[in-house]
Amino acid sequence: MFRIKQTKNLDLVRSLDLALFGAEEAEGEYENAAYTWWVAWQDTKAVGFCGLERATDKKGAYGILLRAAVAPEARGQGIQRRMIKVRDACARKQGLRCVLTYTAGYNITSANNLIREGYILYKPHYAWGLKQGLYFWKAL
């Protein structure tokens, strides 16, 4: 059994990012007033993390799903989908109009999980994440 809890422990988020993505792919920016972070726990072990950014444009406020990862030994249990649901619920509670995200083009598992959670593939005007990424959005 696992649970997902919001956290302010950015050192834990940073260490999970480094452990799960590696130093060459770790994000580096975690402290931002617009960011909210969660950690997935399996018993007493942290096995994943995810984040949500609140952003605004001329149409109003929207969310961006930030980095997410699940430890290899904890995959296949629906943790990533639960982390998507937690962030969607937080975005709805904040009154955000939609949520955007992207994943690497080779990451079919993440793409399928986003689609299962109601996200729609789209082509942005410019690649704001990965040049070869798959971009998704969901109206709330």
C-alpha cells in the first residue's frame, strides 16, 4: 500500500529527483512559491515524487505538471496515475482552468497514463519543455 502526501521537504524532493533521474537530468529548481510538491510513500520509504506549478497568462491561471518519477521497484502499482490525480485535484481546488504537461517521446508509459487520466495530446506553438517531447493538456 502506498500514500501520496504533500511536502515542503525540498531536500527530500531533490534527493528523489537525483536518485530517480540521475545527476545529468535532475531539475535543479525546487524552491518557487508557485510550486507544490508531493512524495509517494510505500510504508516508510519514499518511492516517488511529483510537482505542480501555478502559472498565469492573459486568459488566467493554469497549472503545469512538474517533474514526476516513481522508483523502479514501486512501478506497476498505479502510483504515477495517483500522482496525476492528486495534482489535478489541487489544480481544481485552486480554480485553475486547465493543466499542461509534457513527457519524453520515448516514455510511452507516462504518455498512456496521462491519456488514461483524460489528458489530450497537442502541439504547442513552441516546445517549452523538450524539443522531442509529447505535450498534453486537460481542461478542468
